[in-house]
Amino acid sequence: MIQLVSRVGKFKRQLDENQRAALELTGELLKGYMDNVTPVDTGLLKSNNMAEIIRNELTLYNNTPYAKFVEFGTYKMRAQPFMRPAALNHTGEIKEIWEMSLNKGMG
């Protein structure tokens, strides 16, 4: 008698765990980069840099009312981007995190 054993459930759980780990590592990395390049006057802007995972989606944000003016500038003030460069300047590191995390335990 031949018996087939499905490991799809175990594989899916491992993949979900690996994806969550990759999101967490990516969030920590990018928040660190945001913090490093955030302009500091009073420190309020920097203290409101956040990385949050909701439903398997990583969101970087800053809920300070003037964050968008610092990020994009105004007609009176030059832009001092701190959010976009965090992600855009580190795509290689992000890719490495995901490759490492998604391959972990899948062999």
C-alpha cells in the first residue's frame, strides 16, 4: 500500500512564519535608517518614526503633523526626505533579508 502524506499545511505555516520574520526584520532595518536621516530640531519628528505590520503589510509612517512638509518640502522650505530614502536606498539589504527569511527552514 502506498500512502501519500501532505505537508502543504506545514509548508504554509513555515512560509507564513518566515514572511512575518522578514517583515519584522525589514521594519526594524528601515525604521533605523529613517531615524538616522531624520532632521532633528526638537526630536519630536524622529520620535514619531514608526514601522508597523498590519495584515502582512509593512507600513512606515510618521504621524507628526508636519512630517509631510519635511519629507516633501514647501514653497518656502526645501524637502528633507527621511522616509523615502530609508526604503529606496536599501533595496539590496531588503532583498537579502527576504531571501534569507523565505528560504529558512524550507529545505
